[in-house]
Amino acid sequence: VRPAFQIVERCRKLAAHTDEPGFITRTFLSDAMRGVHADLRTWMQHAGMTVSIDAVGNIRGYYAGATADAPRLIIGSHLDTVPHAGAFDGILGVVLGVELVELLIGRRFHFAIEMVGFSEEEGVRFGVPFIGSRALIGDIDGTLAVLAGDAIRAYGLDPAKIPDARVTGPTLGYLEFHIEQGPVLESLNLSLGVVTAIAGQSRCDVRFEGHANHAGTMPMNLRHDALAGAAEWIGAVEREAVAGRDLVATVGRIDARPGAGNVIAGSAAMSLDVRHVDDAIRTGVVARLLDCARQIAARRGLTFTSELRLDQPAAPMDAGLTEVLAQAVRAGGHSDHRMASGAGHDAMIMAKQMPAAMLFLRSPGGISHHPDESVLAQDVAAALETGVHFLEQLERTHG
Ligand SMILES: [Zn+2]
């Protein structure tokens, strides 16, 4: 259990490196990231890794295999945070991986281990997420390189070297430890969850238009109330998601105009967010919900328009590597509960290029993206033990 306490302590220590005193806010290549890199560099070197920072600011620790031409296993998660974050989202996976390598005390496998602390996952600084992992799979286009170029240069790095960040050579796969950021594992009284897939996402901007008018003089039967139409539709969105299986649908934003208490709303603009691990189900749900909105609009004498903002396919984790992970969880005496991730993660990006697997740790209270975010030392110990079994199982398979 002592290494688990050290992991929690190190996460708390790294939380002190923040862009905003009094809060945990750490964005892509901010000055606070220098402190995180310095601490991680020390710990990685102590664990026997060779450390470098690539051109997008990912910190990379290389722990050599038994032979120079050994394939590599990549273990990673992200170092950046949302504004006013907790101390564990992302960074726990990096600190846990470093501890895992330290526990090997110099033991070599027939594969090398590369630890990656991704510089950017949340998309806070430039509104573009996953800059760190996208660099590893060679998915940084010219526009993004220009957008992030000044920040990269200000940090002392060279944007021209971004292509060198790409992973080359034989790779066994990618493993990520991450807090669940939801209440499911806690509700099942489980420490760990084996991620089967990362859900796909659809996001739309939608709008009902009617006629603004006087709230006192316009009789109910003559109104074209955009907000009342929106309210009817929001109820339908919720009913559709509740009736579905492992489906979530959310209207998280509404802007009613003109927005006065004594005026019937002339327009209501909203967001729609739909997530499911099956892309056909997800796109089918979106189509039904938009159709439902058109029917509501027609009945109420409103117009309805929609614009698709994001159509991101689901990312299944690799079946083989996930089975190795599930076995490792069971070898530690834990239940290998399988679950989908409703949130996006670096594993989703890495899965485009190599087998990826992901392990969730219980989030107490289901709390994340909040200062009260936490993790239980017993769950960290369980994840660490799983990591050891995972490496041993890979060694048996590839040795
Ligand atoms: Zn995260």
C-alpha cells in the first residue's frame, strides 16, 4: 500500500503547479507545466528511465527492454487540466505508470516501456483537444501547428520537430490508467473497471423560431412560443435517452430571446449532446430527435433548424490487449467489470494506430473536473497490482 500512498502524494504535489493560485488549472505548455515536467523528470530518472520532452511538450520516459530492438509498450495519460480541476484526472495515470516502472527495480522484459505524460488533452488553451496524443500518431495538421506554434516556441521547443514526436518502430500497444469520472464503479462497490470502448459523440446546435409578443395581451391559442416548443422537445430528448440502453442525451445550454419575463420567447437556441458506443444507434437517435423537433415545430407553428457540430465515432479498445488487462485485474483478486467510457480519452486517439486498453479507477462520489475529485489508496494499490500482472502477462505472451 505504501507505493499507492506515494502516488496520491505525488499527484497532490503536482497539483501545486497551477496557472491560477488557489485553484488547479494547468493548460497546454503554461509556465506551471515546467514544474510538472521537472518533478516527473526526477521521478522517471529515479525509476530508471531516460527522459525527453518532444516538440509538443509531451514528457517521455523510456525504460529499455532486454534487447535494443525490443518492441515497446506505451503507458500514458495527460498532464493538463480543465479550469479549477481536481488533482487526479489524467495525472494519476502518469504518476501511477512511473511508480509501476519503479517497482520493477531494474528488471527487464522482452519489450521496452515508454511512459508518456501528454501535454494537452482537455483542449482548454486552443479549443482543440488531444494535441499531445495526436502528435504521437502523426495527426497534427498545419493549421494546428500554426495555432500552437507560438506556445511551443515560448516553451523553448521547436514546432518544426513535431513530426519527430510520432511513434515509430514496433509497438505492443497503449495502456492508460484513468479515474472513472463517474459514479458507476462506486455504485457497484468496485475498485476497477475494464474499458471496452469509448463512446462516440454527436453534438448539434438547434433552434426553434416563433414570434416574440406581449405576455399579457397574446391569448394562448394564438401564440408561437419558441421556448415552450423547446421545453416540449427537451422532455422528449430525456425520455428517448432513459428508454435507451447505455445511451446518454443532454441539452446543456439554452438561450431564449429576447429573454424578458413579460415577453413570449421568439427564439430558443440549444445544444444537443448524444453519446453511445454503437455509432449506428447514436446516429439513429440523433435523427429521431431532430425529426421529433420538426414535428413539434410544425404543430406549434414554429420553424426548426439544426446544425451538426461534431460526429465522432466510437473507439473500441483492442480485444486482445483488453483481455490481458482483464486477466491482470482478476489475478489481483478483483472483479473485471467491463464498461464503456462516456468521456473521451487519449486512448481513443492512440487506438487509431495501435492496440489500446484502458483501466478505470473508482471516482469517490463520482466527482471529477472539480476540486473535490479524489481517489482511494486501496484502488490505486489495486490498479498498480493490475499493472504488474499486466506486464508479466505480456512478458509470457511476447517473451
Ligand atoms: Zn482525463
